[in-house]
Amino acid sequence: EALQADLNVSLSRMKQQLPAYISARDVEAQTRDEYLQRAKYAFDHQARVLFETLAAEEQKHFVLLSLLVELLNQEPVAPQHLRSSPWDVSQLDDTLYDSPGR
């Protein structure tokens, strides 16, 4: 079953939470970078793969939070913006997340 966004969410309330989304995005970037650093210095192949996998997951979170912050910074924010690319997260795939430096 596909996940569907709830477009009835109060966008004004989401805008009030913008500082929290920015902080969360920054934490995701820091965590991603930490995992990449650990992967770089891992002696064991399995440990390196694990850290790279964790970094890729953190990158996904970073990208989604970045899109949310960008959306909420637009004026005005309207529900129809959520239905069109790049806000339609159903259109996102792993190729978007391949670059941890994004």
C-alpha cells in the first residue's frame, strides 16, 4: 500500500515548526558525516559497508528534511505545491540519495 501525504495538515502550524525541521536536518547531516568518517577509517569490510549504509539512510532523511524546509520557506505555501514534483515524495527514488554531499 502506497503512503499518501495528508494534505489537510495545517501548513501554518508546520511553518511554526520550521526551526525544529532545520535543526533536525542539521543533525541528519552531522550524523551522516560521522558515519562516512567512520566508514573511511574502518578496517573491517563489513563495518565499512555498515557505516556506508547508515550514512545513506541519514542522507535520505537529510534530503527529505531539506525539501520540507525549502517548501515551507516558499511564499505562499499551498497544498497544490505538495502534489507536484519535487514535493511529491512518491516520485523520489534512491538515485536522489546517492550523493551524501548534497
